[in-house]
Amino acid sequence: MNATELNQTERCLQFSCPERSVPTAVYVLLCVCASAVILLTVCGNLLVIISVCHFKQLHTPTNMLILSLAVSDFLVGLFVMPFHFIWLIESCWLFGHIFCVLFNLVSFQLTSISVGSVALIALDRYVALSHPFLYSQDITSTVIHTVILLAWFFALLYNFAMFYVSGNFTDLVMCPGECLYSLGETDSIIDLFFVVIVPCTLMVVLYVQVFVIARRHANAIRELNHTMKDMSKVHSESMRAERKAAKVLGILVIVFLICLVPYYACSLMTYTITTDSSHLLVNNVLILFYLNSSINPVIYALFYSWFQNCTKMILSCKVLHTDCSFVNVLRINS
């Protein structure tokens, strides 16, 4: 046993979970708020999943990517949020070492999928606006399903290599009641580059291009309306729909970056300030990242009429009717 492991063992002998210091009323309030967030995340993303899967009209490439993001957000609400909130509220990890390893693996896997899905959505909108004919011909359901499966597979392969092959988990020594996991310095730089810098740079660059193209389309629509009112009507409606989708998904990307960047910024601090308080700060900021899984369905509800119509049909059980999957959810009267 080396000196580092000996010091860790000595610390574990002295470690004990702190007694609850918050008043009962505050404790109950925290539990209620945590339960509400988990319920919103699970139910909101489940509505998105049912909507996209059930209604044939929504089986578009963009919506398939939204479905991939909704599935990862749903799994965050189901398998990550409950244990993370219990850990923070109780100030103690109650689920043992093995489950801590699984918890971290699932958490990082779903994080990678979320980042990848949002980056693919940005790429999808860019190709749809910049090369509309190429997009309509070449971006088929088969292509988009293959891309999504590859994204999930490579995320799993990446996290397996990062946490198991590199020995991060096998060399990890934690005290009972702790689940403080952090990558080594080299692995952290690799993770920062592939999970944050590359995807976020791609998102920003693509969406700058998307808004430039959208502005160009807006000017083209105005010119068409002046010269060919009747013949340009269908074309202009299509272009408006594309621009609206780009704006909504732009909001999705901006919110995602707001939730993502603080977590990784605080994570980098833990390598210069290695104290329990710095790990506690990271765990609290991580809530913001998980909250992004709750915010995404709210964005869909506010800006997508198809999601509003689908939600009404699901909650009223109209989806149980025969041939309901072929209903035009974009034209339903409120």
C-alpha cells in the first residue's frame, strides 16, 4: 500500500456521515422540490417520447434527434436525479461502493449522449437550411437512425475506455458514505476536449451560420412576397417553418450551454483546490446540469404546437383511438 492509499485509509477510519443539521421543515421542502423536479423530468420527457414515437407525422430526422435527447433526459430523471438528490439532501451516499461506480458510469454516459444529441441537432439544422435539397434527398430515416445508434455506441465505448480501461474505477478508494469521483488530470483534459470543447464549439459555429442563413431566407421571403404573392406562398411557409425550428433549437442549445459550462468550470477548479468543499460545490453545480433535462420539455411545450397538441391527446387518452397515429398534429384546433 503506497502513501496515498494509506492516507486515504486513515481518513476513512475517521470518516462518518454528518448528522442532519437542517430543520425538519427545510428538509421536507427540499424533498418536495426534489420530487417535483424528478416528476417534471420523467413525465415531461415521457410525453416527448410518446409523441414522437406514436404520431407518424413526427417521424422526421430532426424529431428523431429530439427523441434521442428526450430518452437520455428521461433516463437522467429516472436513474440519476433521485440518487443525486438523496445524496445531497442526506449529505451522505447511502447506496454503497458498487452502486456508486454504476451511478457514475450511467451519469457520464447520459451526459455524453445529451451533448452528442444537441450537437447533432445543431448539425441537422445547419444542413437543412444550407442544403435543403441535399437534406430532403439524402437524410433519410435509415441514415438518422444509424447516426443515433452510433452516437450511443461510441458514447458507451468512450466512457468504458475512460473509466474502466484507464483504471480510474479500479484504483478508486472511497470511504463508506462517500461517492466523490474525479478523473485523473490527463483523462480530465481528454474528457474536457471531447465532451465540452469540440461539441460546444461545433454548436456555436453552426448556429451562427444557421442564424445568418435564416436572416438571408427572411430577406428572400420578403422579396418573393412583393413579386410573386401566390406562387411564393407555399415556399415562404416552408422557409418560415425552417427558420422557426432553427430559432427554437437555438434556444435549446443556448440553455444547454448555460447548464453545461458552470459544471465543467467548477470541475476544473477541483484540480487546483482539492478540498471536500470543492467537491461539494461541483455536486451542487451538477444539479444545474441535470436541470437541463427538466427544462427541455418545457421549451418544447412553449414553442412547439405539435407538442402541445400531442400532450392534449395523450392526457385525454385520444391516442388509444384507432388510426390516431395518423392524425395531423400540426393542424389540430385548440
